[in-house]
Amino acid sequence: MNICVIGTGYVGLVTGVVFSDLGNEVICVDKNEEKIALLRAGVMPIYEPGLEEMVARNADEGRLNFTTDLESAVRKSDVVFIAVGTPPKEDGETDLSQVESAARGIAGAMDRYKVVVNKSTVPVGTGDFVRNIIETNRRRNVDFDVVSNPEFLREGSAISDTLQPDRIVIGAPNQIVAMKILELYAPLERPMIITDVASAEMIKYASNAFLATKISFANAIANICESAGADVVQVVKGMGLDQRIGAAFLSAGIGYGGSCFPKDTRSLLHTAQKYGYPFPLLSAAIETNDQQPRRFIGKMEQALGGFEGKKVAVLGLAFKANTDDIREAKSLDVITALLSGGAQVTTYDPIAMENMKQVFPQIGYAKNAFEAAEGADAVVVVTEWNEFKQINLDRLKQTMSGNIVFDGRNLYDPAKMRRLGFDYICVGRGEAGCEPTVPGTVRTTVKGTPA
């Protein structure tokens, strides 16, 4: 099948390359000439495991092309995917200006029947919005249909998520057009659900909002554990073994970030309020997430006796491992607080440092974790990269001047950290010894375990 994908971000680029790998003829369109030139040269605008190799293979075999010529790409295609950015406005409402621009471009180029697919994450009602734009602006009286086909990929595992999704959701106005999109996905042999357009749009937001709420719930439990002397790692392990709950998205930490959960929860809340429902549950989840980094930074400041004059190493800049994405990353909150308090900051991340340099050019960027920690009073672990999980802790201790490790992802065993001589401060592990200490005070023992 001939496919056009408008937008070459995470969703658009991964969608296009996977469909080409399944044997379709795919044209990826973007108005950014520099990005298209780089893609033609085999240079990826994002970091995603396996993406560069798949792009190169399908481009070499002639199934995958990149262009800035939207009109030509639409005319050559049977199915047109809209996969452009949908950033949030200040009030949380989704900015659909890029979707509108894409729809106008499609309208001007249509010369025969097309299926237009909203792949971008968009609020309920966007299908009607796109249909109205195309109907109003089309130059020829040709028929078309608008479908919702939300993505559920995760950054860092986008290729595998697209090839092996939990489910494929197709929101279509009728069974005939639904079957046309179903045909595209048939080679994957994955569960498919066919709904109306509005329901498909809601499925995406409801899914992300539920997962975000699950994370916020785990963090709320962690905050209680810190005061009650319980260990949230053991608590969520016990919770997750209940099949009704499941272990995924229950890890406590310093809050969720990235391009999806923060944006999508606020957008759904805005939509709910638009329809007259205040959605207090989601409001609380968002507020809990907003408070979590502030709470963690407060523990850092308490343990260090203030940030002024302290040398601090920040390990991990991306919002999660296996990506270079720093959008809404908690490292931004941590670094901002450290700099505001007068600390000297050196950072290390395997992939995301070039992106962070655009935000904080004034801080230090190291070649590895040990260089970042050289002479540091404290180390802050923000991203759960495997190399941080497996780091040589003895060497880390010898490299530092101080002994405090702030672990925002609960990567290490508290007892081992104490044996190595670290003052270890993590999230929600009160009995395990992760509560903050005030310089000059003596830690107590809880139930025979050194705190």
C-alpha cells in the first residue's frame, strides 16, 4: 500500500519506517528542510534503539523516502497519516495548529479518495475537526474518510512497541474504512479493536492518564512509607503480584516526565472540564507528580545543609533510560534548584547531554559517571540507565569527596550502600534507611536496622 506520513518526530518516523519494513511504499513528509536532508543522509533526529538501522535498510531498498513536498506525497498515497506535534498550551489545552496545517495541506492536494488517519495524540472531537477542515478547503470534490489510530509506543522501545503492540485501536466511521486500516496492521498479528472515532481518541488519553495516576499513587504511598518506616519497594512488589493491579508503572521515584504523561494528563483534564466534569482524581495525580521533585529536592537541601558552595554530580538527564528526550525531565528541576542555591553542577548522561547543553550551557558535562563525581560532595541519580544500576560503587565512593548519594530511582540496595560508607537517600524506603539526615545529627536505628 502507498502511505504518506506527515511529521518525522518519534511517532511519525517510527510509524513510517515500520510500515515500510512491512513492505509498504512510504513517504515521510516534514516541512523542516534540514531534518529531511539529515534523514536522507541517514542521520536520525532522535535517538531510538534500532531506528537508524531500520531506516537505512528500507531507504536502501527503495520503500522509504523523505520529502518536504506534501502535495506530491499525498497524491501518491492511498492512506495519509497525520503524526505532527500536539504541544500543550499554558492552560493544558492541546495545541492543534500543526494538525490543522496538515489537514489544510491534505485538502489542497487530494485528487482522489484518501483515508486520513490521526496518529498524533489528539483530544476527543479532533476527528470531526480534521474532517471539517478538509471539507472546507479541498479543491476537488473527492471523497475521503477520517480515522483515529492512536499510538501506544514508549520512547526507548518504540520499534518493538510498534511491531508488537498490546493492541491496535482503529476508530473509524464505518466498517469498510476500518478494514482498510486493519489490512495495514494484519502482518503484525496483534489484537485489534475497532471503535467509533471519538472512542479511539479517548482510549489513548484514558490509558496514559491511568498509567500516570498509577505512578502518582505509588509515589504517594512512598511518601507515607518514609514517615511510617516502611519500604515502598517491598510494598509495590506485594501490590504488583496481585493480577488485578500488576507491577508495571508502580516504581516510586521523583515523578513522571517526558512528552506524553504530563501533556496528556493536562489535556484530558482540560477536556473533562470543558464538558463540565472537574475530574478531581486526575487533578490529584497531576498535583502529586508536581510535588514529587520538590519533595526530593527538599531532602537534598536538608542533607547537604544548603546548596551554596557544594559540588554536586547529576547522573542521568533524559526523562527515562534509552532516550535522549529531556522534555519534562526531572533533571531539569534538580539542576535548576542546585544552580539557584549556588551549587557547582557536573552532569553525565550516555545520550542526552547534547540536548541538555541547549538548556544549561553553563554546567559541566563529563565523559562518564566517575568523571562527573570527581571531588563531588554528593551524587544525584535521576535516570535509571543500566550503567548506573551496575556502576562500581567502590570506585564511585573513592572518586567523591563527600559520601551522599541521592537516588531518585531507588536503584541500589540501602544496606549495601551503608556498608560502603554512603549516606544513602532515596524515595519511600524509611525503614531501609533512606530518610534524609541533617548535618551534625546521628542516625537512629529502626527495629534493629541502622537507618
